[in-house]
Amino acid sequence: MKADSPKRTGSGIGETVLLPVRLAMGLIDAPLRWLQRVAGIGGMAAFFLMPNMLIFGIFVLLPFFINFAYSMTGGTALFLPDRSFVGGDQYARLFDCSNYLDANSCTEDTFWTAVGNTGWFVILQVTLMIIVSLITALILNRNLMARSFWRAVFFFPVLLSPVVVGLIWKWILQRQGLLNFGLYGFGFEPFTWLNDRNWAFAATVGVSIWAHMGFYTLILLAGLQAIPKDLYEAAEMDGTRPTRAFLRITLPLLAPNLLVVVVLVLIKAVQIFDEVYVLTGGGPGTSTLYITQYIYETGFATQLRNPGLAAAASILMGVVLVVLTLLQLSLSRSSEKKGARK
Amino acid sequence: MSRVAEFLLRRKGGKGWHWTDIVTWIWLLGGLFVMFGPAVWLVGSSFKSPAALAEFPPSILPYVTQKVTVEGYDKPLDLYEATLPDGRKATLAEVRRIGIVSQMVDPQKPGEIIKVNIGQRTPVRQMSFAMQNYSEPFTHFDFVRYLWNSVFVTVTATLITLVVNSMAAFALSKYEFRGRTFAMLLILATLMVPLSVIMVPLYSIVSALGLFNNLWGVILPTVATPTGVFILRQYMLTIPDELIDAARMDKASEWQIYWRIILPLTAPALAVLAIFSVVWRWNDFLWPLIVLSRKELYTLQVGLSIYSGELNVQWHFILAMTVVTMIPVVLVFIFLQRFITTGIAGTGLK
């Protein structure tokens, strides 16, 4: 029924708009009938799969494999055949440190600074993100007036582009910004937040939580709503206290969703780039330089660009991401099994 | 009075207020402020003149100092409400400021200069929306160009995404062939290969194909999305195979089956994918930043970030352009939010 409705409602304008499309599709049909006669049904399956696989092969698979070759070459040339083979030199360079606990003792000190920053960012952002979105989901799961409105409130920033998010907060955190205005009311002097190393770092954590928490809240909320209400009713009959009900019913039943969300947040946090690049540009100094920005700048932006080194760094990051994704897949599979058993 | 309070505070089921209710409402109202506040502040600021943007503490609404043209002075002068040394109040125009003393004239009698301590004067202000923040970028910057590039990338990429992925989903859901599972796994495995991991070699491939500094170089790498294949395939699996068999009996070609039967029936899933795709492509940043280095090819996102990273940021233009960039996404949010939230809750994919 649903699929038919656009036809019926848009019979006037819709028909005229679709007319050329229809004609084109009709024209394509004749050669495709011929193809079908020659290649058979199986050939048609290949035909339907072809465009996707072609694009996918050229722009995802090929670069994926070339990346390994890339990471073993040196120089600044762009195309692989022009590049000189250096073996594991790029990796050796990344790992060349006199003291493994001090980023500044490494040849590629910015890489390790970026890794360290990303590590701290991931730890803080993931923890806070989970706490904030779990609380929000729990609150939205209550018997609320206008729940879909409140859900939309928290979801709103998810759709904004990272650039817009970065600019919104850059505008608020600057010297004449809203934050200083608010604090001024309490007698504080204006402060340039993004010029301070620690505050800039905190800002990147806070802003990325602000921008994405609605997404994870939504997944957790779906998990909460799948928990049968009668469990709580039974618990209430037995005189169970709400905190105990939360620890014994909500958390265990939400655990699969929670784990998936943790891994999703982790994967996204490791790759943080866009909004930070606009908000702080990695500064002040290197205090908010994260690993994706390091790869981007090493590969493209600096004067002495070194695509081989960037490729090696991106492969190291890729390994971390693959481990995390496999973790997510196995977790979601085990949660699916549990769901099936229920 | 207490009756009114009682009416407003009474709750469903006649239960009293629990501390968790108070926490709930503090969280929700705080959330409303924190989530919408920054965006609203940005929109409000975008109507302020550069002078109003530079002042601290900022005003909530866009005010400008009123100006007046005085005989004998080339430029319009700022108007002030000043307390004269003898205690009278008057509306005067400021000629110049020396230290803490302001030299002012009465607009009616421009001959005589009056000296007023700057503490003794307040500007005469009026509300005014600086619409030129919006109109000037269209003429000064290549703003129209960026807008057009963004629209072109978004629309083209979404159309190709729909066609290419629905064809693949059709093959993967309605045909039995060797390697089907392998193809499906391969596509899903792509979820593990984000752009940040392959951007260096992808750049060389796009350059080799002559797509560097070309909008197609932005479009093509994004269109074969695993999420799209996944959503569409799940939906097509629910379409009964009998429909296809019946069509084959009626001598329909496979292409007609795809085009006349499967696609119309998949419309709801296609709509969801289209909405997602529009938001993704409109918001894309890192890849366009790499591929597009010529100014006239920038998308809105790239243009905005480049201009906002300049040394002398022209915030009044940046803010207005940011608002324009937000518009399509806000429209999607207002009218189509329901589709997106159910889409996410259903698949767990962004």
C-alpha cells in the first residue's frame, strides 16, 4: 500500500517528472533483454552487482591493498610506480624512540604526541559519552510528557555538519563569546578558552560529546524500551527498591546494547578529526592534535609531505580499528543470539 | 494561588513528586538549553553588525549605535546620551575621543564643541538586523559557487547511491549465485575501512583517474555505501519471491522486474537511505578538503572552514554562511527526523 501512494498522490506533477525517467528505463530495457538472452539469469545478477562492486573495488578495496605497498615506499612522489621501495623504514621511523615513555624522544615526536592525545581523548570522551547518553536514555525512557520532543532535542546536533558544530562552539568559546558573557555575570574576567592547552583539550571532548550523544542515546533508548515492563511491575510488587531494580534488571538486560555502543563510540573517538580541526586546528601547539589530523597533515598538508609515513601511520590506526570492529561484530552477534533465545 | 500551584504540579496517577522527577526535569530543561542554546546564539549573532560582534559584554539582540550626519563632518557620527558638566542631559554626537574625554557636538548646533567625560555618556542604540551579512557573501565571496557545488555533490551522490546500491541489494537478495555470501561479507567488511585509514592511497587513485580538483572525485568514492546495501537488502528480503515469478511468467525482463516491481515496493527503505545520504554528503568534510584545492570547487563545508581559519576572521560573514549551511539539515530535522530516528534504532547504523 505504502509503495503505491506516491503514484496516486503525485499523478499530475509526478507523472510528468517521471516521464523522461520512464522513457530512459524503457530504452535501456531492449539491450538488457538481449544481455539476458546471452548471459542468462545468473549473468543478470552479475550485471546488477557490477556497478556497486566496481566503485567499491576501485575506491575502497584497491586503496586498502595499495596502502600496504604505499607504507613501504619513500619520497614525495604521488603515484606508486614512481616511489622508491624502502621496506619497513617508515614503520621503523615511527617507532624510533630513545625512551618509549616520552613522545619528545622519538624521531616522529608529533606522531606519538598525536597518539598520546588520542589515547587521553578516547578514555575521557568514551567514559563521559556513555555516562551522559545512558542518563539521558534512562530519563527519556520514563513516563514523560512529549517524549518524542525531548528525544528530538538531544538528537538535534547529530545532524549538524562537523564544520558547523566546530564553528558554533568556536564562536561561543572565543573571547567575546557566550561562555565568557555568562561567567562575566558571576564576576569572572573574560578568558580565551581555546588558547589554553587544557581548556582546548576539554573543549574538544565536550564538543564531540555534545555533537554525538543524541545518536547513542537513541540506540540505548531502543534497548531500554525492549525491556519488558512486567519485569519492573513484578519487582515493584516484591518491594524492590528502584536502585536495585536498575542494577539487577536494567543494566543486565541493557548490557548487550551498552557494549555495542561502547565499541561504536570507541571507533568514532579514535578517528576524531572534523569538528576538532575547525574548532582548534590541533592547537594551541599540539595539545589537540589527534591521529587523523597527523595522518592528514603528514600526507597532504605540510611542505615536506611524506605519504609513505602517513600510510604507515594509517595502517597502525587501521589495525586498532579492525580489532575494535571485530569486537563489535562478535558482541552484536552474541546479543542477537540472546535476543533469539528470548 | 496554592490551588494553581497544585494544578500545575499534580501528576498522573495522583502520586507525589519524587526526587527523580526533579532530576528528570532539571536534566531535560538543561538539555534544552545546552543543545539548542549554542545554535540559537549563533543564529542570533549572525544578524549583528561587525561592531556589535566585537563588543563585550555582548547584547542578546542585535543592536547598533545610532548615527547622525552633522553639518561640517564627512562621516556620520555616533549618537550618545550624555550628561553635561552642568548636570543637564542631552543627545550629542561624538566627534573624537581623546583619552577619557570625548569631544561632542549638538547635531542642531554643530559649531560648538562640548567636552564630556566618557563615563558620562551612553550610546543611543536601536535594534537593527544586519541583513548585509547574508547578502554580501553572495557578491563578495564565491558563496553561490560553494552552495551550488554542495547541492550538486549532494544531489548527484544521492541519486547514484540509490541506483547503484538498490541494484546490488536486488542481486544480493533475489538471486542465488556462487559467491553471494562472499560479496555480502566483502561489502560489510568495508565498514571496517573508514576514510581516515585509506585516504593516502585513495588520493593517488583519484588523482590517477584525473578526478583531483573535480567534484566527481568527491562524489564517486562515497556512493557505494555498505550501509545502503544493508538497509535495502534487508527490506527487499521481505518482498515475496512469488511476485517475481509471476512477472517472469508474464515475460517481464529482469530489468523490468527491478525497475517496475522491486523499486516501487522498496520505496520506504529508499526514502530512508535518501535522507541519510543527503545528510552525509551535505556534511562531508575531510575528503572534499583533500580532493578540492581550487577555490571555485570548494563545497560549503570546505569554504567555511578555510575562511574561518584565516588570520582575520570576518565573523559576521562566517556566522551568516554557517546559518545558511545549517538550513537544509534543520529542514530535514524538522520534517524527517522520525524516519532517521527509526532508521537508527532499527539498524544501529549512522
